[in-house]
Amino acid sequence: MAEILKHAVPRAEVAASLAQVRETVTGVIADIRERGDAAVREYSEKFDNWSPDSFRLSDEEVEKIVASVPEQVIADIRFVQDQVRAFARHQLDSLREFEVETLPGVRLGQKHIPVQAAGAYIPGGRYPLTASAHMTVVTAKVAGVPRVVACTPPIRGEIPAATVAAAHLAGADEIWLLGGVQAVAAMSVGTDSMRPVNLIAGPGNAYVAEAKRQLFGEIGIDLFAGPTEILVLADEDADPFVCAVDLLSQAEHGPDSPAVLITTSREVAERTIAEVERLLPGMPTRDFAGPAWRDHGQVHVVDTLDEMYALADDFAFEHVEVLTAEPRLALEKMTQYGALFLGEGTCVSFGDKVIGTNHVLPTRGAARYTGGLWVGKYLKTVTYQEVTDTASQALLGRLCGRASRVELFEGHARSGDVRAAKAEGDDLPWNGA
């Protein structure tokens, strides 16, 4: 039987906050649809105190900004992008196009076509999230997207040089210093200065996530995303200090980021809570991590590993870190998660920053039906068909006629009838001849 040692705030409070976000986003999108660049500029001034002559960086500006970034930072960006690129290429290699002959002269095929324009939203605001450039831009380019538009906000009125460098080195075709709902809306509906894209990918705050949700259908999106989530699974041998450090590593993303521990050991649970309380006051990011832990942190104690994995699947969290004696058992036991991090040597922060797998992952239970961003998200898997054998054409034409008339689709039936008549001279009594 599960015991909860620490509860999160009631869901009703979270729902009320989301309703307010939804209303604000709806108004901003409608305004940008109507007034375009003028509205984008007003919102950028209002939310980011940023109103340059052009939100898009010129090639010369990009080169100057990249040159200002320390060499070690550039080297680290290149290394991490190499990891992301290599993994994305392995993903691409796992996809294959094919053509098969299912009947004489009947060829059916599948091919993958990249979307022609993708938007990469790279969060900023308070912290420069350079890693999101790797995840969105590099992966899109591996997929073959010809035009990638990268948008990132200024940070306290300053250009985030490392983020610009990351977007440039990743292969972005356009880099815009623009954030928030105004960036997502501009990329989606287009303005006088920005051509719209076909798909937008990348994490963001609640307003960015809601803007993507509202615009989905008009454009494609990677997935519905909310605040960063971490779920740590621990047995009696887990180190409570490591549990606490890793819970706080994700709580610092924002004051609404859930951080949850499920353990088979009450001692590990209690010591982890104590370690979190000890570490929090000294964290430079405690103004985010503190409220996140206070309002959205949870600690559950269960009797068995099977209960732990079952409860973990109920959460369907973005990041699941497995600190148990046999961490790979989670690969067999679990089915609902964004990404697994197996064993004490593998932290969620590796996935966020350096290891090469994509960190744009499902949140708010979306792991029940989708995985995270991957190279295939930028590809449209399409089919084609060709019939060149007259006997097969007649066979399919007659079958189409019968099947369509069962459904009372006479127009469909006649298309089939014509193929049979062309192939083998079948009568067309409905033709009036």
C-alpha cells in the first residue's frame, strides 16, 4: 500500500492558473493575426523590454555575436551538437522507404518528405537554454528541413550570445531575437517580415506551450508540453543525497515544475526530504526550485518494486530516473514515460544538456500517447500507388464498384467501373450509352 509523505497542491489550483494563461494567449494570438508586426513589437516591448530595428539578426550580426563567445563554450557546443546529430542520424537510419508489388502491376510505396519550414523555439527569458537549439535545430537539419527559423528571447534586455551561437552552429537559416507567445504566433501565422513555418518545436513556459496548443492544426507542433517533470524511482540502496540533488536539478526549471520521488524505503524517503530541505537554501536558483518543491513536490513510499513501476506509469512523467539495484528492469516494467535514465551514473541533466538524446519530451501525461521530439517528427511519411497491369486494374475496379455501392458511394463506384471498362471492356450501364 502506498503512503504519501509529501503532497502537491490540489489540481484545482493548477487548473485555475492554466485558465488564466489560456485567456491571455488567446488575446495575443488574435491581436498578432490582425496587426502583424506592429503587435509583435508591442508585445516584445511589454514582455521582454526589447524593440530593435529588426528582430531578425543579419549574417554580419550573427558572425559578430558568435565571435564574442569564449572558445571553450564554442567547443562544448560543437561537441554536444555532434552527439545530438549522431543520435538523430541513427534515428533517421531506422526509417526506410520502400516500394512493394502487392498484385501483378500494382505497386505501393512509402517515402519520407521533410517539412519545408520548421520553427525552433529556444527558451530564454531568465536563463540561456542553449541546449534547446541543439535539440530542435540540429534534429530538423538531420531530417532535411530546408528552412529552420530559430526564435529566442533576449535575457534581461541583452543578446544571449551563447544561444545565438548554438542556433547558428546547429544550422539555423534565420535567427530572430523574439520570445514568448509573440514568437510562436509570428512563426505560425506569419507577418510582413516573417514567413510562416509548417511546424514548431521546442520547450517553453506555460504561455508558449498554450500558444502551441491553440495553433496546432493550423501548424504542426512537436508535442503538447508543460512544466518540466522529474520522477525518481529509488530502492533501499539508493543514495538520498543523489535523489535530492536530482530532484532539485529539475525543480529549478520553474516554480511549477513537479519533482516526485517514489521509493520502496521509508528511510530513503525521509532522508531525501531532509536533504532537499538542507540543500535548497544554498541553491542560486532557489527562487524557482523552492516553490516547485513546496507546491509540486511529492514523496511516495510503496511496498514493492512492482508497485513502484505501476505508480510511475500512472504519473507518465517526462523524465524518469531509476536509482535501483537493477535499473534496466524498468525497460521491461514501464510503458509510460518520456525518457528513462537508468542507474546512478545517468542523471536527467545528461539528457537535458550533453548526452545526445532529445530533451524535448512529453509532459502533463502526454507520455501515455507520444514520445519526445525526434528526427521523424520533421518528416511526413507519405504513400503512393500505381497500377499498370490491366488484369489487376479490372479486378480492383470491379471490387471498388461493389465495395463503394455497399456504402452508397455511387461516385466512387463509377471511378472503379471506368477502370474495369478501360482494362477489359466492362459495360457501363449508368453511362446512358
